Amino acid sequence: MAGNTARIMRRNAPEVAVDWQAVLRHMALSRALDAMEETRLVPEKKVLYQFSARGHDMAQILLGLRLDGRHDAVCGYYRSRPLLLSLGVDPEDALGSAMGRAGGYSDGRDIGVVFNHPNPNGATALPMCGGVGAQYTPTAGWAQALEFHARVLGSAEHGSSIAVVLGGDGSVASNGFWSALTMATTQRLPMLLYIEDNGFGISVASTMQTPGGNIAANLGSWQGLKIFAGDGTDPAEAAQLTADAVAYVREERAPAMLRLTVPRLQGHSFQDTQAYKSEKLVQAERARDPWDKLKAFLVPSRMTAAEWEAAVQTAAETAEAARLAAEARPVAEPTTVLRHVFDDGEMQQMGGLRPAGWEPPPMSDTPRPEGQRLNMVTAIRRVLEQELASNPRMVVFGEDVGPKGGVHAVTLGLQDKFGGERVFDTSLSEEGIIGRAVGMALAGLLPVPEIQFRKYAEPATEQLNDCGSMRWRTNNRFAAPMVVRMPVGFLKCGDPWHSQTNEVAFIHSPGWKVAAPSNAEDAVGLLRSALRGNDPVIFLEHRAMLDHPWARRPWPGDDYGLPFGKARLVAEGRGATLVTWGGMVDRCLEAANGLSVDVIDLRTLMPWDRAAVLASVARTHRCLIVHEDLQTAGFGAEIAAVVASEAFTALDAPVERLTMPNIPSPHNPAFLNWAVPSVAAIRAKLEDLMGF
């Protein structure tokens, strides 16, 4: 194989030190749990999703027993229970989670194999995601956070810890894999990519995932990546390869790949009959069972047959005790599923700044204007600069945010002042940007990633959704607070790629707060609150408002912070309620000039100020909602539905909306000015509504 590939078969070298008793204990327990699920719990419908680890188990356990660093972290996938057992996860929790019972990984909220294991004093299992390949970039983010803690914050414990990600041969075709690989090698991160190659992604052969079906061979010349590859069913070989790979990453502070071939001795899931495999292939896989090989390796040279059987019997008894305890657990009260979408006052166990004791400085929502009027660009940059100066765990990153200072100049000069460790450019991968931020947040940093334009967030959709749901789906064991800055909307012209708003997609993703300021003062208050909060936030920066004269405001004070969910009444009247946000606020104000109209700037869309809107409609008896996004399924539809439902008897006219038509943003300024709600169109709509 290529020069940086190691297939370690040191037959004459001293055998690597392994606690083989522990390997047998964990593997026997894993097998007992798999058998119990397959023969009893799935047929009895007590477990609904089951993924056998047989064939993968020994190699995973050899890996888990090597993860002894204070801040080691590993992120796996469906078939990773043997690894979890080797990390010390209680089998009762593992089985109770599979049954969807109270406690465990998620309190019954998520599939039982979608695991997590918070462990502030040892190896942590990062929250797994349900999507194939979604585990890679958060693990790379953890690895980068380890280096940040070591080099910038001076933590020796972080400087000897590593990040490990598990993936099957199918996952090497995913965007997340390639993004993480780029991140790990360009940044020289202490990250081990552990590929368990069983030859199939459900029914699809590994030759459809990578040429020749061998990702290690194909990456043999990838610069900056050390590769270890071999047989994951041979106890001596797998132990040596695993020890060498982990030691390399830990000592060299550089990335490596460990590819071990293993058989998948059961279907992808319990329901998978493997009819796509020939009987000859099935028999060949069974002949490679690491359980049989482990027994031949240990008995009689390292233990007696009686000791082996005693360990197997103990594992069976442990599994049965775990089953009894798990079945005795209740199902959580269904109404509890409404908890932990956002920070509700109960601290998460891991993730963000607060579990380590950080307390945000006090803020005031009373502005104290000073100096000349600032545009939004300058105001946002000043908040970022102040928070970077006061919070050493905050990092700002994205495409072009470093020396260039961002394509909208918001981060101009920040890298010069705070250095490349804290303000830095990334590779061109939005999945990588957000996934990296997730891992950094889990590792106790405050990431502030930038997505350059709203449309560019689409490749990061999976990571955004997984991040938002993390607190809920782990039942508050993990959270990943961050602030994602994102320019939206038209400028002097439009186009389908740089002018999208589509804020409703983030509102529809549970766990994200969404800010949409219309002016510099609100941008300061909302951004500061977001940066000192304990939830993930999407911070929308409307391109037309970044340097708009109307949006300029005096600096409101160094401690100015606004609560989310509190709208601003920017004009007051009795004839109608006009609800808007972001780039439409100034147009609505101009359109309402001379009319008796309440103009409400929502400022935040998740949460949004329902009370302010309903109170206004109760006075005015009419409601018009104006926004730049498309009308069909735009956020205005939600507001209209709430007003129609909760203020129906107060209404003297139908609830109206004025929005973009259901088309992408057009480029020609004449087209754009026709499509985006104009002052004249808003005025005409208001007058029609007030005359109804």
C-alpha cells in the first residue's frame, strides 16, 4: 500500500498490552444484549429498532479501552454499543434506552441506538446523529477545540486528549466525511477516523461508495493523513493497529485513519434479512467471527476454558439483570416531551460555557445612546469585538471572515486584533462550518460561525437541525449554544443565490432562536443577548439594512442587551396593526406615515411576541403582515393563523398579508422592485384594509 499506510503485523515484536479480561467481559455482554433483543425483546415489541453489533464488537472494544484521556471524545453510529460498554455506560441505561424507557440516553425521546454519554471526567460519547456521516464534522470541531484549549487557554489535559469518530464504509461517501477529512488534515487536528468496513451499506456494496471498496487504499497519498489498515477480527492485529493509531494521534497531535475490515453477522437492522447476500458470502462472514477468533486467541494460552465460560455466564447474568431493571423503568410522562427545547433553567450536563461555571455579565435593556449614528455593519462588528475581548472562549469563523474581514466587512480587523486562533477562515463547506461549531460548543467554547449568504446554508441543513434538536433529544444532557450569523435578503438588486430570506425554515427547526433586527440598536442588543445566552441562535443580518441610512442608530451602551420575544412598537395608531421585521420595517413606517397605524417590528421570530400583536389587534381590529419571504408557508402565515384563532372576535376585516410572490428573488432591479413589497404597495394594502 502507499507509503503512509501501516498494516501492522509485528509477529516478532512484543505483544501490545491489552486487558483481555476486559475485552472478553464487554464483548460477552454485548453479545448477550444483542441475542436478548433479537430473540425476545424485538419479537415482544419491547424494542422497536435493533442493530446488532456482532462482528464489529471486538474491534470497537479494543478502541474504547484506549480512550483514557481526560477530554477524549468519540462519536459513533448505530452499531456502536460495544464501544459504549467499554467506556463504562451502564447496560441498564443501554437496554432501557433501546426500550424507550425513562432515563437513559434520551428519556424515550429518540431511537434507543442514537446514544450519548456525558462524562466530564473521562471519555465522552458525543451525541450521535441519525443521519449517515453527520458524526464526522462535530468530531472535527471537538478536535479543534482540544487544540484551542491547549494552545490558547493553556490546558495540558486537552493537549493530550483526542477526538475519535466511527463510521462504516458507506459513510465515506458522505459530505460530512470529506469535509471533516479536509478540516482534520489542513488544520492538523488530533482526530482519528475509525472506519469499520463490513463491505455493505445496508445492501449496497462498498465498491459503490469508494473505488475498489477500500477507502484506506484510496487515501494512501492524502497529504497529512497517517493510515492504519488491517483485519478487525484478528485479536492481535486489531489490538496492535488500534494501539498504534491512537498513540500516533495522541502523541503527534495529527490526524489518522484506522480502517479495519469486519463482518456484519446480522442484517443492517433486525428487519433486514440480507437476502441480497449469497449463502457463500454469509458463510464466509461467519467464518471470520471475531468471537471465535478471540476464544482461540485466549484459551488456553491466556485463560482456561472454565474462566472463559465463567465470563460468558457472568455476562448473561448481567444482561438479564439489566433487562429486569430496564423493564421496571416507567415510560416518562408524555407531557415532559415539551421540556428542554430551549434552556428552561435546568443546566445541561455538557456543552456551552455555563456547565463549567461561566456566568454572563449583566445586561440592561435600557439604551443609553452615545456618539454618532452607526450603521449596522459597524454596530455588529463592535459587539463582536467587545465580546471577543471579554470572553476568551469565543471564536469567530467562516469563509472569508479572516484577512478579508467578510464579504460585508462585518469582521474587518478582528483577526488582526485577536489572532488567527480566534478569528479564522474555513474551507468552503457549510456543513463543515456548522458541524465544526457543534463540536466546539460541546467542548466548552462559544462558536460564532458565519454563513456567507442565506442560500449557502442549505448544505448545512442537517447539522443545523441536529444542533437545534440536541438539547431536546438528549433530554438536556447536551446542548450546543452558538450564534450563526447569516446575511439575508436583497441589496441593490436580487438573485436566487444571494438574496433569499426563507427565515421560516429555521423557525420550523426546533431549538433555534431566530433574530431579525432592522436597525443598528436592535442588532447590538440582540447580538449581545445571543452571545451571552445558552441556546443556539440564528442571527439574520439583512443586507439592505447593513448600511441603510434609516437603520443607523447611536451606540446604545456597552451593556445593552435585548430579550428575545419582545417586539418594538415603532408607530402607534388605532386604524390597523402592521406586523413586520428586518428589511421591511423602514418601508412599512414610510407607508404608514400619516395614517393611524400600529407598526410592530417583531425583532425576533423565535420566539415572537404574540402578546404584543394580539394586544394591538384588540385595539385596531385589523391586521396586515408584511414580509420579504414568499407568501406560501412564509412566517406571516403562522402569525395570521394565530391572529385569526385568538383574536377572531376582535377582527373587523380579514387578516391580510403582503409578501414576495412565490418566486425566487429576481436579479434585474426592475423585477426586484416589482416583486418585493414596496412602500406604495404597502400603502395601498393598508388603505384597502382600513376601508374594509
